[in-house]
Amino acid sequence: MLHLFSFILFLISLFIAYRIIKSDTEAKLKVLWIALVLLLPLIGSIVWYLIGPGNKELPFNL
């Protein structure tokens, strides 16, 4: 069961990294987001989903 969870989290992290690379965010922020998502997959994925690049609901631009 743990292997399945790890594999799914890995696939989600790769998908998010792909979305970050394809976004129109500046290069420095892309590197920071990808590092966060790949080094801390669960926390990084949640943070990216909530406040990631391209989130138009925030009063400030990340």
C-alpha cells in the first residue's frame, strides 16, 4: 500500500513539474517551485495547488 501511495505521489509530482515548466512564470520562480515540489512532494504539491504560479485569486503575484 505504501508503494502505491509513493508511486502516485511521484506521478503527481512529475505532472506538477511539467505544468510548472510549461507555465509563463519567470525562470527563477520555476526553479524554486520545481525544487519545492520534488524535494517535498506531498507538501510541495499541496502548496503549489493552493498558491502556485498562475493562481489569479491571490492579491499578490507569486
